[in-house]
Amino acid sequence: MEDAPPRGTAVLYGEDPWVAGRLTRLGLDVHPGPDGPGSTDPDVVVVDLGADVALDRVRGARERWPRAVVAGYLAVPDATRWRAGQRAGCDLVANRGALVGRLRPLLAEGRRRHEVYPLMDESDTAGRLGMVARFDDSPVGPVAVYRVAGRLVACGDVCPHQGARLSEGDLDGGTVTCPRHGSQFDVTTGARTRGPADTDIDRYALEVEQGQVVLVLPQDVPAAGTSERS
């Protein structure tokens, strides 16, 4: 016998009656966006990521209701919109038909902090050696991804000496050389191995989730779509 559905409230940005009905069957009192359930935060905010203003809605929900689970859905698969929804601050992105099934455990355990940042599809890394890709606008700043000894590693992409982009330098084994002044760093550990830089670079963990390579954010870094709060 199926467990009793959770009780709570939802704000729905979208005009899909099927999604609204499924949320109601999950035990949620559904309010159309941007209305909310009064003075308290909703338990979940659901956004149709196919809408032109979807990312603004995700960011706005993240700011207005910081304790709510923010979920995005797509009626038609679109990898670009999927990743954009995650980067805007969605705790969950799912296909339309899988939305409620994916929401149920999140609501049961309470909102979790969005601790990863999607970088690229795992398939995009196939066959790439050395410097795989660089990303200018991650929550931790510029990041470069390398393949070293058959595995993917990520580290900060700014030389601590005078700010050059390390990914533009040569990679020999696991050592990258700054293209400007020759400082060297081990990209697998972040350790400085030669100056004139006198500090290490940051090293970040990577994971693969649902076919995507994601950057695991340090605990002191705000999730995408959020801001620091005292």
C-alpha cells in the first residue's frame, strides 16, 4: 500500500492542468504563481522551464521563499533549458511525467541545500584529454576541468600570482604552467609546485549525476540563485 502523501502547499508557475492535478494528488494545496499561501513559505515552488520567463521565476522564487523546494519541469526534453534551470537555482529538474515521483522524497526529507553546479553532459567529455573545458561563471569563479590519468578533475582557473587563465597554459601530465609567468600547479591536488605564485589553487570535487558532470560546491558557497544571508 502506498504511503499517505505529504501535506503542504505549492506555488505553480505554469498552466498545465495535469501537473496541477498531480500536485494536488500528492497532497499539496496548489496556488497559481506568483501568489503564495499567505505569510508562510510554500513547501514547494514548481516552474514550467519551457516558458520564456522561467529562469526569472526560479530566481525570484529562490529569493522570496528561501526555505521552499524549487522544482522545474519540462514537457519536451531540452538539455540547455534543463541545465539552465539547475544553474538558476532549482533543487530539482525533471521531465513532466517524472516530476511528482522525484518530488515525493524531497518533500518527505525536507528541503536540502542545492550543493552542486552542473557543468556539462558526461557525453561531452568522451575522448577528450588534457584540458577538457573551462567555465567562467560558476559559483566559485572560473573553473577548468582536466582529464588526468583517465579521470576528470576540476580546479580554479586563475593564477594567484597575477590572474592569468591557467587553462591557456601547457599541461604536462598533471602539471599546468601559467602562460604569463611560468608558475606551475598540480591540477589533481591544487598544489603549487613552482613560483612566482606563492599559494595553491583551489581543487574541487566532481560527480556524475544523471549523465551530467557536476561541481560539488564548498559548504560556504551560496547555491545558484541565492544570496548570502546573515
